[in-house]
Amino acid sequence: MDFKKITEEDSLHDNLEDSSVIEILNKINLEDQKVATAVKEVIQPIKNLVEAIAPRMDKGGRLFYVGAGTSGRLGVVDASECPPTFGVSNELVVGIIAGGDSAIRKAVEFAEDDKQQGWRDLQKFNISNKDNVIGIAASGSTPYVIGTLKKCNENGIITGAITCNPGSPLDEIAKYSIVPIVGPEFITGSTRMKSGTAQKLILNMISTSIMIKLGKVKGNKMIDMQLSNNKLVSRAEKMVMEELNIKLEKAKGLIKKHGSVRKAIESYK
């Protein structure tokens, strides 16, 4: 199927090598300003996907991100931030990148071209129809991601997609497709820029809203966050002080004894 690859269109800016640094920065910023507007236009599709996934995760389902290159790395980053932020298991939200973990730091040649490998990678996690899979690919044509979502559909697994090209194979195959149209990149075809920024914003929205719906936030506080450094311990103590209206020393004692904001608050009530 033919479709217009907006992400590959020529940049609106030319002769970049002749531009001053301030001109380059201002032009990049001008393009970046278009991203938030593009994401705003796809709030409804994001809502539809979150409302499909959250109840399934509340019943024990997991969320998998599948991507290659920049898209895969963004999925891995979002997944890896869920345990420390929300105190969930490392197995609840999982990022899978074509080429394996080594591809997070260094490109693995032709890894994204294998249509079958993504599904094989999911098998390592005993994927089932209770789970949910979101394919991430700016182009919408990455074989690794498309092949994975096809197999997921065949096996009754909820599928979502984040791509920047409407009408792309990924857009067509996913049950819940999110397509922010950010336009041509500042450097032609460099989808780590606007496309990557849009994907990052959408991933933030998906994981954050799901975790809120799973009860991992109270008011606006991360009450289940992992207390893995002094900064977070201090933040936790402040949260307990404010919630329980107690002095710092008392809050410190509760945090030390119970190891989490939630448990400290629940123990005191």
C-alpha cells in the first residue's frame, strides 16, 4: 500500500551549513513548537488506547512497547522509568528494542528488517491475550514492529501504535493507532527530532495516565515511588509530613520503618 511518508519529506529549512548557531537553534525551536500542537490533535486516540489498556492491566495484564532505533529506545526509557516512579514491578511495563539491549547504545544493522523477530522476542515473556502491545515507529513501516503487531492481532492481544505517518502499514494494522503529524524534520528524515519528541510526549501520557488509573498516585504525589536515593527519601518525608500534618522527625521515623510513602501514611491512620 502506498502512503505519503511525511517524515521523509524535505525540511522546510535549507543551506543549514551556512546558518549561524543562533539561526540553527531558533529554527529548531520553531519546528519543535509544532510538536505539542500535533500531540494535542491526537488526545482522543490516546484516550481510547489508555481506556482499553488500563482495565486489562488492573486485572493482571502487562504493557509492552516494541520498536527499533530511536523509537525502540524511547519505549525502553519509558518502561524503565515506571518502577522507580510508581513502585511497580519491572515486568509490568516492558520495552523491547530490535537488536536487543545492545541496540539501546549502538545501532544493530538490519535488526529492524526482521518481520518475525519481534514476536519471538515477546515469547520470552510468555506473552498472552491478557497483555497489551504498543508498536512505535515514526515511519510506520518498520518490518520488526509491523510483523509483531500482526502476530499480536492474530493472538487476540490488544495492539496500539505510535507513528507520524497517517495511512502507513502500522497505522492500518494497529487496533488503536495514534498518529501525531509533526511534518518534515528540521534535518530531512532525522526522526529522532520532532517525531521522537512527539513519541516521548505520548509515551509519557500513556504510562502516566495508566498509572494514575491503577492508583499509583494520590492527589498529585508519587506515593509508591522507590526510595533509591537521598533526594527521593527527602521528598518522601516531605510528602508524609504534609499528608499527616506531622513534624519532620516523625515523618523520618515512619519512612525509615515502612520504606514507602503509602505504607507510612496507611500505618499512621
